[in-house]
Amino acid sequence: MAEREGERLEREGRRRVVSTLEERAFLVGIELQDGKGSVWRAEDSLEELAQLARTAGVEVVGQTFQRLVRPHPATFLGKGKVQEIGRLKEALGFNLVILDHEVTAGQASNLEEAWDVRVLDRTGLILDIFARHAQTAEGRLQVELAQYEYLLPRLRGRWTHLSRQGVGGVGLRGPGETQLETDRRHIRERIRALKRRLQEVHTHRQLYRTRRKRAGIPVVSLVGYTNAGKSTLLNALCGADVRVEDQLFATLDPTTRRFTLPSGREALLTDTVGFIQRLPTTLVAAFRATLEEIAEADLLIHVLDISHPNAQEQAETVLRVLRDLGADRIPCLTALNKVDRIAPTMDAGQVGRMASELGLPLDYVAISARYGWGLEQLRERIEERLATDSVSLEVTVPYSQQELVALFRERGQVAEEEYRPEGVYLKGRLPRRFLYAYTGLERRATANSAAGLAGG
């Protein structure tokens, strides 16, 4: 019985969240003038929403946008805009409206009643795309958790089977539970089960990262806006065969491959899920174990599509997400990708000026992952940054501070370790950002040269 109930609930959830190929969508862009200073213009964000819709297999038949000082409490949009969209329905023949903002369950319900079509917001659309592209068991678990957490507050009593189920014996028979209450209870139970399974994934990943760090192999993570070319770059640097498609969120599951630096030393390169503006919080929480791959890296490569008309907005979005993840202190090198699309009209100096205008740091390499341009220079810069951002360290850690010994072993590369009367003597290399932890201890630290790192 419980199994059948779970299957019915899953079908209901998918019907409410996932789009179908037969749907014709009208898009509504929204720009809130609430003083928060979004870097995206409404028109540009709406164009991105159209690309998201096409990625989900939905036909886009029209679009509009509205600038609001604040959302309307009942319908989010203003009354006039609601009426305008209603008049367009017959002419355009759409059966779905997608809003470029997250709305409440009540607002979505009121809009559905006003237009007599299904309403989906930006978060629901992104969840649909993630559900389509998740390939591994972990990815499917993460997406399912995010979907249920999105669906739970949006359940509404719209089914015909809402009669109350009587329970108890004579004199004890009460109203029982409505189907809606039963559904909510089942969803909460499923959410708890998914979180338990994902915690196991988190523990497994942590153990894997610990073993990886002890092996002394540096880890480089590719980060960037969705469809910036991270998977193409991974394939080019590592000779991998990660799936590459010209669409948003083609890669959800992290992929790690070995690649060789110019000195012959090996490093690990990890491809991660792409970012997007207003990344749903439910996805950030569900993908915690995956996103920790970024926070644990020794170096980040910010892959930026320099040819995109919204390159500046995309760059600022990525940097904001990195700050939110606490990864903004990790050394970062920018790879200006897809220069093949602008190279015929721009020289190296013009590309540099463009990077400066975008507010990017001067530490960048112009590349074309598709054609292999600039990849050797990128390898050289990766090795230089790994050397520059690490230090040679000799330290004696008191036995009362064993957590510092563990930190050195896990995040650094131990060349010598000796137990002495005053504590544990350690010698090796450590990323510069962890040096503060050894302040006050008897230590000697010097910056590594690129040659010294290569010779290690």
C-alpha cells in the first residue's frame, strides 16, 4: 500500500514539475527594483530563460517582461500585466507560462486560475533540466531531494479524492487525514530518507578526498557559468570523453581525471556543475557533497565564455556563488574560453582590454578548448600558480594539537615526519591559505619556486 502511494505521489510530483514536449510556453521576465542591484537586465535574463526552456524541450511561442518595485502579494505580477498575458493566450495558443523568478504556491495558484494554464517558475524549470541530465545514482538522489523540497510547500488540495479517511473504532472514529496531509507526510519521510543516503555519499566523498590529499596530488577544479566549456576543456587537457553538448547543464555529475603538467608532474582535474544566476537554494543544499569538490581544491580554473554577450554578468554571478560557497579564498586562474569566436576580429591586446573591462583579475589565459588554442600556456600557468600558492614548511606540532598534524597530512604534502619529545616534526609543502593555522608554533616557511615544486 505504502509502495503504491509512493508511486502515485511520484507521478503527481513529476506532473507538477516536469515539462513535456507538447507544451507551448509563454515566458515572463521580471526585474525587481528592490535596491539589491542585480547585474542582469530583464531582457538578458529573459533570453537565458528561453534557452532554459528550449533545453527542457519546451516550444517558446512568446515573451514579455515587467519591472516591479515589489512583487504583488497575490499574483507577483501587476494586475495589468496579468490581464495582458491573459488576452495573449488565445492568439498564441500557449498552455504553459514560465516566470523568470521563484514564486510562492499561492501566487502560482492565483495565476493558474487567472490564465487557465499551468504556471512554472524559474526554479521548477531548472529542476526539470537537472532531472533530465542526472546520469549517476548520486545525481538522481540529489535532484530528487531538490524536487521534493521544492514540491512540498506547493502541494495544493486539487485532487478529487480529498474525502477524509475515517480511523479508529466505535466512539473513536475521527476525521482522519486528508489525501493532501498524507502526501505531505510521505514527502517528508522521503526527504529524510534521501538526506540519509546523501549523507553516506558525503562521508564517502570525504574519505576519498582524504586519501587523495595524502597521495600528495594537487587538485584543480573547473568552475564557471553553465555552458562555458568546462567539459570541453577537461576533455582537451586530459584526453577524456566527458559528454559535451551545446546546452545548459549538460554536466551535473562531477568528473575527475588525471592530467600532466609541463614538468611531468601529475595533477587531478575536476569538472563541476555549472552555475547560473539565481541558482535555486534547494539545488545548492542537495548538491552539497558535489560542491564541496570546489571548496577542497588547491586551485580553481574559472572558465569564462569570453564571446558571450553577457560575459560580465556571468563572471560576476560565478564569483558571487564562489563567495557563497566559501571558496573565494582559493587561488583562481581565469581561462577566457571560446576566443576562436572573436579571434578573427580581435588581437591579444584587445582580448586583454576586454578582460579588463569585465573587471576580471589580470591573471588569465585566453584559450579555445574546442581547437586547443592556448592550452600549453594554460598548463604552464596552472603549474606556476600551484607553486606560487604553496609554501615549504617545517613545523613542530605539540602532541596536544593533533588536528594540525591531520591538517598538514590531508591538505599538504608531507616529505618528513618524526616524533620528537616536544611534538611531531613535519616537513613538506602546504597551500598558503592554511599557513595561519600554524601561527605561534616553531616553524620555518619559504615560498616554493616553480622549479622546486616540479622537482618534488
